[in-house]
Amino acid sequence: MLARLSIKNVALIERADIEFGEGLNVLSGETGAGKSVILDSVNFVLGAKADRSMIRYGESECMVKAEFIVPENSKSVQILREMDVDTDGEIIISRKFTDAGKNVIKINGNTVTATMLRSVTDSLVDVHGQSEHFFLLKESNQLKTLDEVVGGVLVPLKEELSTYLKHKKQLREQISLLGGDEKERGRRLDILSFQIEEIESADLKEGEEDELIAKRNKIVNLEKIIAALRETMQAISGENGVTDGLRYAARAMLGISRIDEEYASLCDRIESVASDAEDVSETLSDMADKLDFDENEAQETEARLDIIRALKRKYGANYEEINGYLEKIRAEYDLLSDCEGQYAALTAEIEKTNKKIYSVCLKISELRKKEGAAFCKRVTEELKTLNIASAQFAIEFAPYSEADVEKANANGLDDVCFMFSANAGEPMKTLGKIISGGEMSRFMLAVKTQLSAVNEISTYIFDEIDAGISGKTAKVVGEKLARIAKSTQIIAVSHLAQIAVMSDEEFLIEKEETAGKTLTKVHRLDEDGRRMEIVRLLGGVEGDEFALNHANELIKQAKEYKHTIN
């Protein structure tokens, strides 16, 4: 549940802290008071796109913080743990947005991206705004809603379908390489043959270029190397060199080596160093003798490097890329060389893959039809409790056959349409053609009620779910919200007294002028404040005895009803 919402410098709100209850929370107030700002703030902290217009005039940044309490085994907690974000069921999300367009998002103190944020909040809150009426009226969105109902059992089937579709695309790409007439294929074969021959004849070896570069460096610096070797050798073994000095030192120590073992040991060490110095000198001499400028070798080294550089310019930046390109063009050459045989084999593989695609699509359709029928039945029953006694709701599936398999996509082959009738004797028609605003509000409430059982959402937010309804229907909707709120937290914006009286917590949103500034304030109402707000929603004013009696009666009836569902 959403336990607390803190808002700072959003639109007309300078600062607001709202503590929501577990049940039905109702936000009410005059039109334009700022109820939409509260919902915009919620959407913002859940990951919606932000722009500078939401920052309060005169400020450089805005901030919203939301504190959620959810079960430790909930999906959102599991997602956070996969992100290495610690949580024991308490989730604190803060989001700051500056006039420079900078976003700072944190979950439990850990900085996250907007994408990471949405992956968590998708499992926390479902916000139903008035625009969502139009969302469900579009047939393209109805399949998405149906798949939410079917749930996780569709995932492996869709993954299997995606694998087949990807394989088919690769086969199509291979067939496209066979395109063109015989002359075009011939020209392509000549080009491929030349490239294959050029790469193969070069006979590249891994690490060869580095070895050649090192060799060239030696050739270029040959005189410098020889001079250094000979100077070093002279310093070690020349007249009065290191070796002579060490031998002289050894003879000096030899005279006292019998006096003490320590002197003898030191003498041996000096002898050993002298031997090493002589060995080094011999090695230097051998190296210097072997070094000789070979013009042919220098030319061969440079020529080989030119070949490697040419291949890199044409076929890849390194040994691995060049060999990868070689494998690719060999495969293309083989394909073009055996055009007819390859085409037949690829076509047969596509036919085989099409059958697999069709088979998976049928399984997906079967699941959708089975779960969809049960879903329609449940929604219809909900609609009857929402005062649409003759409601009929069904999901119509367009027929398809194996011949339609070319139209298959990641969602399969299904084309669905939500069909609805609110009145007895009237045939069902597409949802968008017949449903009224009030019926749409109740239809969405029925759908959300059923979806709540499968998507683990802990909080539902309804923006004016009472649009287009009044009287008895408003009372029924209020009762339905109260019943749902027994197991799922609901936050609802409403203008109807019949819904407000069912609230467990009620908040009044109103504008106030302070020091020449207009600010939106949020007040948590006590019993008396709640009663006066009900009076206002009924169209009464302070001191209106009739409206007050009516409000008291509605509050009494609401308490009695809520007592029956405890």
C-alpha cells in the first residue's frame, strides 16, 4: 500500500504530506482545486515522463517521495532484490526534477534509472485515469489486456514463438542472398572468389602483426642496438671492466677466507658474481655477432606488414574480424554456388518453421479463449453488481488458418475485439460504438476488479471513476469500491457524496491565497470536516439543515453497509 506521499514544489503545491489509510481513500474538492496535481505527483514518482511545467513557479526543482509497505514475497520486492537493493517490504521512492531537466531517482537510498523505477512500480500501483477509457476502446490495446488476464502461462509460448520467428527471418535473409539473375550471381561469385583467395593466400597467423612490428623495430634500430651491446660488453669484460674488478676483489678475499667461514662465504659469492658477469659478457658478444643488417629481410618484413594493413582496411580491424568475414563470405559463396539446391533446402526449412509457428499460435489462442471466456463471465457478474443488470460481455476472436501464418508476430495470430451490450434484447457490438461514459466507468471498474486478482497490485488509484454516473448507480459504485478496499488499497478522486461517504479516509483539496500567492493545500478531514464536505458535495452550504440531515443519513447508511462486509 501507499502509506505516505510527500510533495514539494509541484505546480501550486508548495509542500504537502499525505498519510493514506489501508482502505478507501477519497480525494475531493472544487474543480480546479488541484486534485489532478496529486495524481500527477503520483505518476511522476512512479516513473512517468516529466517536464519543467510541473515545477512550481519561481522554484528551480520539484521533488516527490512515496513510501510503500508491501509483503516481503511481493513481486516488487523480488525485483528490488535482483537489483541488489535491500528491502524488508518497505519501499521508499524519491524523485527530484530540476529546471535544467536533470532527474535524480532513488529507491531505498539507491540511485536507479527511470526504466528500473518503472519495473518496480508496475507491480506496486495501477493508476486508472480518464484517458484509460480511450485506451481500452482501442482494439489494439484489448489484446494486451487479455494477455494480462491469461498471465505468466503465455510467457514460454511467446518465447518459443519468438525463437521460430527469428529463425524464419534468418532463413528469409539467406534466401534474399540468392536473389538476382544469373549474371548478377556470377559477378557476386567472382567478387567473393577474389576476396576468399586474397585472405586465404595471405595465410594470416594470430599475433603475427605484433611480431613483425617488433622485428621491424629491431631492424630500424640495428646500429643503436649493436653499439649498446658492445658498450655494455666493454664495460663488463674490457680492460679495467667489471669482470677485472670482481676477479681482483675475489683474490683479495681469498687471502683471508681461511680465517673465518663468513669471509670464505663472501669470497664464494664474489666468485659467483664474477662468473655471472663473464657469462653476461659472452651472451652480449653472441648477440652482437648475430646482429647484421639484411636488406632482403627488411623488405620482406615491410611487405608482409603492407599485406596485413591492406587486409585490415578491407575486411576487419584485427585477425578475429578478418577471419570472421572470411567465414561469412565462404558461406555466401557456397550458397550461391549451389543456388538451386540451397533455395530448395531453405524453402523446405521455412515451410517446416511455418508449421511450428502455426502450432504455437493455436496453443496461444486456445489459452486466450479459455481464460478470456472465464474473464468475460467474471466481468459480467461484476457489471450486474454495478447496476448494469442485463450486461453482456464477450471477446470476439477473428478466425485464421495456416495460410495466415505470414502475418504472425510476437503476439501470435489473434485479432480480438471486446463486444458489449448494456441492455436486454440488444445485440453485442464493439465496445467503442455503444458504451456510454457512465457505463465505461463501471466497465473499467469491473475489469480492474478482476485484474487485481492476477497482477498482485497493492494500490489502485482511480481518477474520477464516478464520471457520468449519479443516483442509485453512484451508490452501487461506492459500495463496490468499499468492498474492494477491504483487500486492496484504493485512492479515488470523486465529486460524488455517495462515494465519499464510503471512504475510510477523506482528504479535501482546496486552493488558498497567502501573501499574494495561490497555493493548493491538502487537509485530512475529521468526522466533522468529512460531514461538511459531504454537505458540499450534495450541493448544500453551511447551515443548510436539509443537506446536513441528508449527509448524516448517507453516512449512517454507509457505516451500516461497511459493517456488513467486515
